Amino acid sequence: MRRVDEAVREVLGDAVTQDLKDPRVGFVTVTEVRTSPDLRQARVFVSVLGTPDEKTATLEGLASAHGILQARIARELRLKRTPTLEFALDDTAEKAAKLEALIEHVTEDDN
């Protein structure tokens, strides 16, 4: 399943940067894809730079372009089924930055 997830992630990453012309879609990185075992659904985690409003608009733009993205997956990967795409915001980088700031703050207090 990991190989399928990685292949879908690569195709979507290329498709988002090359195929989408929606002005709502900002600077997006496809960070992870998790497909269901039956390949009917795929949750696509994306990292988006910008304000919360820009992030929301980007998710809406990606959701409206799911047909284009699914067609690209079907064309390039030739899977038994083409999964339905669901986009979710990946806030791992933001959480890591907050955690790093907390650790730095604690270590400064100790010195």
C-alpha cells in the first residue's frame, strides 16, 4: 500500500504544480497520501503557505479540481480503481515550529 500511496503523492504533486490554473490554489506541497485498502478513497495531506483564509481557499480550489487530478492519476498509474480524493491540511510543520520555539524558550530560561 505504501508504494501506491507514494506513487499517487508524486503524481498529485506534479499535477498540482503543472495542471491547476485555479487562482485560489496557492503554494501547495503534497506531503502524504493515504489510500484505503480497496483503493476507493484517498486522503491527500497538503501543506499550504499563507494565511488561514488562503489555506481555506486553497483547500476549496483543490476540492473543486478533484476531477482533473483523478483523471491524471488514472492516466498515469493505471490502478484497478481510481480513488476519490479528499484533501486535508497537514499542519505538521507548524506544530514542529511551535514545539521548537517552546523548547528554545525553556532552554533560555534554564541558562
